[in-house]
Amino acid sequence: TAQSFTQDFDDITTLAASGWTSQNLSASASTAGPLGSHWWQGNANTSVNVSSAFNAHAGSASSYIGTDFGATTAGAGNLSNWLFAPVRTLQNGDTFTFFSRSNAFGNTQYADRMRLMISTSGSSTAIANFSSVLTINPNLTATGYPITWTQYSYTVTGLAAPISGRFAFHYDVTDGGSAGANSGRIGIDSVTYNAVPEPMTMTVLALGGLLAARRRRNAR
């Protein structure tokens, strides 16, 4: 349906035109990068050690979006960097799927954590309206975030009725930064939102099937 979308992050400067937005709420938040919130096109952040670079899950080498320890300009601080998906009419059975990974810096892997969040408050980007539905490396351990592209998926459930809202990615790392104990770099790629057909669409499809069956019977 028109509600569904796929985002491969071939050019993140076009994200705003398709309804994506971002905000960096980290301590001493960095405004670097093409989105002004320390989200980057692939390995474009040249201030990060090249030993941690990696290619996209699919497409050209740089066709993914990423963030890293530089989300704070302080030597150490808590990282809270948000990437908001387009607004959609959410309903039970919809699925949100994506790939993510981290990487080591030379022989050292630093602890990263990211949460998939959901809001049923329309176009709001107020973080109080979001709740976590999936967490990668919830205990923030050094090796808990995969260093190969790994698929994650969430199915919408528990809604009383279809409602306007959106998903968001939250890079959430305590004691991060260049002098912090945690945070390396993470990437997100191949995002797919599959919306189940709305009831009216299902009715139209059912009627279409009945009409087709009737035509076949009449043709005999």
C-alpha cells in the first residue's frame, strides 16, 4: 500500500523530502554531518578512525546511515541521537524491519546500544511520546552489538485502532564520547515498513475476487 516504504539511504540529504527527521540530544551535542545532528552518509565522517569503516548491507559501499562516539563534542558524556522515520497510520500487523551493525576500532570493540522506538502521537518528535519496542545490546556490553549486518524486525501490536504515529532509531549510550568508556560507531541500512491493508482495501480486494469468480462462472 501507499503506507509502506523502503529506505536504503543511498543519499541521506534527501531524507527530509520523504518525511525523515533527526535530533541529537546528547550531552554537548554535535551538529556535524549533512543532517546537522551527527548522522552520516556511510563512512563519510573522516574524523573517525578508518579501521572501523565498513560497507553497506546492500547497494554501494556508502549507502547506509550511521552515527558514532562523536555525537557528543565533550570528551565523555551520554549519547542520545535520534533518527525519526516518516509518519504513518500505524495498525496491528504492520512490520518494521532493518539491518544494523557496529565495528571494532582495530582490535578493540566499544559498547554500543540502539533502541527502536514507537510513538502514536502523529508527527511528534517529543521523546516523551516514544516507547522502546526493541533494543540492540540492552546491557551495553563491549561485544553485544553485532559487527556484521544483522536483521531486526518488529510487528505492531496492542493498538485499539489504527492511529497516526512513527518509528524512530535512538542511539543511546551512557559514558560515550572520545574519552568515554563506551560508544564506537553503528550503521543502519535496508529499512522496510510493511503496512497491512486497511479494512476498506481488504473489502475492495474481496469484492474484486468475488466479481472475478462470478465472471469465470458466467463464462462457462
